[in-house]
Amino acid sequence: MSVHKEISAHSQKQHQLVKTFSELDMLRERYIEEAITNCQNKDAFTTERINAVTTQINELAKNGIVPARKLVTPSMIEEYVARLEQK
């Protein structure tokens, strides 16, 4: 019975990790979209919130269950917007 409880606890921990990752990843995407919109509108934008969430994601990724994400620079946003405008 002890093994079953250990497996169940391990499974719950992994599930929580994946759930937390999913929530953080959606938040990161929202912040990226906001930065893109601001850049398109020629408004000031920052990547600080994006990278704060990315850092949290990368801490979770150290457990090996969820993927790491790259930090985002303002120039990455600007380059992406420039590519969108070329289409």
C-alpha cells in the first residue's frame, strides 16, 4: 500500500507541475501578445513581465517534466513585428 501512495503522490506532483506550467505559459503568451500589440502601435513596451514568467517556467523545467522557454528581448519583438508587417 505504501508504494501505491508514493506513486499517487508522485503523479499528483507531476500533474500540479504540468498545470502550473500551462497557466504560466498562457500568461507568458498573453504578455507577448501585449508587447507585440504595443510595438505595432508604436507604443512603449517592455519584456520584463514576459521574462519574469519565463524565469518561473524555467525553474519548473529543471524538474525535467515541462519544457524550458527562451527569454525574450525587445529586439525579438521588434523583429517579429517587422516580419508581420512585410506580409
